[in-house]
Amino acid sequence: MAKATGGTAAERTRSAEETEQIMQALVARRDELQAEYDQSLSEITELQRERLADSAGDDQADTGTKTFEREQEITLANNLLERITQVERAIERAGEGNYGWCERCGNQIPVERLAAFPSATRCVSCKQLEERR
Ligand SMILES: [Zn+2]
């Protein structure tokens, strides 16, 4: 195998079975994140309600803590939403068949790695090479 760098990659085919596996892993991941997100939203609502309910009798410090908790919860929710978007983009790309290939060496990224890091664009060895630098 001589000049195989960049451009039209040769064997960019995954078996249908594997694609199916990736899809399932991604969808499962999305559902997981979605559940976390819903949970987070209801916690925000809950904190909001608490704050309103006893803000009359609260001292300043207590109100401050609750506002802080709520802000943290909102940040968490935003992060989750961001990750959901990433996974959804990955699902789309997987459907088009151009997902899960290392952008550096062109090898397949293992299904397990994609399930754990849906936004991974490099295989483990390329990632390690990069980190060692
Ligand atoms: Zn690679």
C-alpha cells in the first residue's frame, strides 16, 4: 500500500451489522442523556419552587445558596443539551455511513469507543499519540 494518504479512502465500509451496533449504542446514549436532562430540568423547577416558597422567611445566605445551586443545575442542563446535540449529529452521520473513522489514520474507531465518546473523531492510538506530544 503506497500513497494512501488523504482523499479518497479505499475501504470505507463497515458491515451493516456494525453500523446497526453503532446506531444502537448512539441511540441508547442519547436516551440516557435525555433522561438526565429531563431529571435536571425538574430539579431546576424544584429549586425554583423552593426558592419562591420560602424566600419570605429565608435569610440572605440561604437564598444565595439556592440561587447558586440553581445556576449550577442550569449549567449542567446546558452541558447535557450540548452532548445530546453531539450524539444526534453522530446518529445522522452514522446513517450516512461517514461516521466512526479516524480522521488521522483513516482506521475504524471501535464501536465501544464510539459508544463511550460519541464525538470521538480519532482512534485510541492516534489520540494517545496526540496527547503524548
Ligand atoms: Zn487513528
